[in-house]
Amino acid sequence: MLLFNLNYTINHIYREGNACADWLAKMGCIVPTLQEFDENNIPLMLRGLTRLDKIGLPYIRAS
């Protein structure tokens, strides 16, 4: 009964719309072990992608 009262929306976002998540997903497929990042050891590429996202610039993904 409780599930009938829930409202939800599903949105699809292209890879280019979330470059940080795309990069992390690719790394998850490549790296065989668990890796944890904090603000002091974020990889340079991920740091750059978060900066682009923060200032609102798009990331043009080259495959």
C-alpha cells in the first residue's frame, strides 16, 4: 500500500552531462581494486572535471 503513494521521476543524462560520473565509471572498469579518494588525493583529471562542472563549462568528451 505504501508504494502506491510514492511519486518518482526518472531522467536520463548523457555522458557529457556528468563528466565526473563518466570518468569514475570508466576508472571502476579499469582499476582492479577498491580506491578511495578524499579532497587531498583526487586524481588530476577528476579534479579538472569537477572544476569545469563547478564553473558551468561543458566537457567535450573525445572517444
